[in-house]
Amino acid sequence: MSPVESDEEDLTRKQRREQARTQRKALEEAEAADAARRKRLSQLGIAIAVVVAAVVVVLIATGGGKSKTVAPSSPEANTTANAVNAAITGIPQKANTLGSPTAPVTLRYYGDLECPICRDFTLGALPSIIQKWVRTGKLRIEYLSLETATREQEVFKTQQVAALAAGKQNKMWNYIELFYHEQGEENTSYVTESYLQGLAKQVPGLELAKWTTDRNDATFTNQITSDAQAANNAGFNGTPSFEIGKTGGPVTKLEYASLKDPTSFNQAIEKLLKA
């Protein structure tokens, strides 16, 4: 690759990340505005609504909505690992897929493990979706990677390979769920080798020696490239993004109103199940 081509590729990647950050910020603002509107409607008077709005402003100004890095060996991390395990234990996993292979509907979820909006989905709408649709065998979810929030391409590849390597033991969803739950603040370079290994140690039943060896599997790099191409074909440049359709059939873009409220997802799933 010539220096000019390399510069153009770096510029494109930077532009894509900047565009994704802009979209995430717009989504955050839209979600905040929607939440404020619902809050106001539920109050008895204007005065209470003003107080609530003031509290929200203070929280935003003080960074109250930001996540912090959780030490993998801490009691908090152990509690999180138990909660994640309880949420998905007993549900079939294979590679990047959570749910029965015979589920009639498939949801494709494009995410970046460092994306804070993906974390909103993981802590918001996703638990209900898993409980209502995946656990009952009606939905399977495929996780595909798309670099948006992660600043360094090599870090993105390293963290995604770590998740895919857990998938070789059918534990990828444990790994990515833990990553999102214990996600650090964006742009703080918290993803280190120690962090990735700490997550692996929290995954119940994961053979660490095999996981370490499997991270050298060259096919994972191809998978990351394939995911990026699929996202490009779908016209996605931000995360999280979703496609949904009958299993084995064509998929279409899923438009959602909120990542914390599963209503949009439920409606799309119900529509396909009735079709």
C-alpha cells in the first residue's frame, strides 16, 4: 500500500469514527430529551418537572452518567459476572450467536465493545429481549463487530479477537456482556492486556490456556473484516446498529426508538413471528 493510500485509509477511518461519535452524541441527546419529556408528563406540575430537569443537568455536568472501569478481581466485578452468567446460562451459544439455531427470527447486532451507546443497550433493552425472546427459543442474536468508538484499530482487533476466542468455547456472549458491564470511560485507553485477561478469568468454565492459544487464530481477523464489510453493505457507520429477519432469509434494518426500552425490538420481532 502506498503512503498516499495509507493516509487516505487512516483519514477515512478517522472520519468514520468522528461521524460515529457525532451520531452517538445525537442519539444520547435524543434519548435524554425523550426521557425528560416522559418525566415531565408523569409529574403533577411544572414545578416538579423543573426540579427534575435541574437534577439531570447537574448529573450531566458532573459526569454522573459516565461509566468507570471495574477491577476484574473486585467484589463488584464478581457480582457482575454472576449476574451476567445468570442472565444467559442455559441459552445455547455458538461462536458469535446467542440463542437456538432453530429460532425463527434472527437479530444481527453490530457493536464496538468500547461504544458507550452499546453499553446503554446492554444494560437497557437487551436483558428483556433475551428473557422474552431468546430464552424462549423465538430469537437468536448474532454479534458483529464494527469499529466506531475504539480509537486505535489494533486495540479494536485485539479486544474483538479476545471475544471471538471465547466464542470457540461457546462463551463469547459471556465475554462481551462482561466487557460492556465493566466498560471504562471512552478515550481513556483502559483496554489493556490485563483488562482483557481479567474479563476472561470471570467467564465461568472458560479454559484460559485454550483461550490464550485461540487468540492467535488467523480466521478471527477475517471475521472482523467480514463483519465490517457486512456493515458497509447495510449502510451502517455507527453502533449499535441492527438488522432483523426470518432466520435463513433476508434481513432489513431495524429502526428503534430507544435502546433502553425494548418496545421497538418487541414490535419488530412480533411482526416477523406473525408473518
